[in-house]
Amino acid sequence: MRKSAAWMTLWDDRILEIIRDEGSGTATELADHDYIRVSRSQISRRLKKLAEHGLLQPLGNGVYVITESGSGYLKGELDAGQLPDPKDERESSTA
């Protein structure tokens, strides 16, 4: 069973699944997918959020691939609620 984090949405699982299955993905490709029914701009925000938390890796030009953590989450091996909060890391690096 997957353990999502409070910051995650239902669409995050779908985005991760599609990127895992297809090898990579962009907001435009995901918006055209029948499995996702939200706007490209919302998908783009979710891609960035998933990357901030280490579940996706941006390759540049809006292309994302799944990380080992992202795969672990989809397999139910990783509790996304236990991932470090990127805001905490930014605050500690500026202190």
C-alpha cells in the first residue's frame, strides 16, 4: 500500500505512474494523456513539487524521469510523508 504525504494530490500518483511506464514525461505530454484530467499548468506545478521532494528528476526542457525514491513510493516501499521538506533544507542552508 502506498503511503502518500500531506502535500500530495491524487494526480501525483497518476503522474508518477505514467512517467514510470513511459520512461519520461513533460507537462504537455501528460496533459494530452487520457489518464489525467487536469490542466497543463497544474501538471507543471505538480511535476516541480514532485521533483522538489525527490520523486522525479528534471532533465531539462521540461522533461522529467522517475527517481529511485519515486519508484519506491509507487511500489509501497517508501513513505512519502517521511521525505525531507525542501523548505526546511533551504532554511537550514541560509542560517
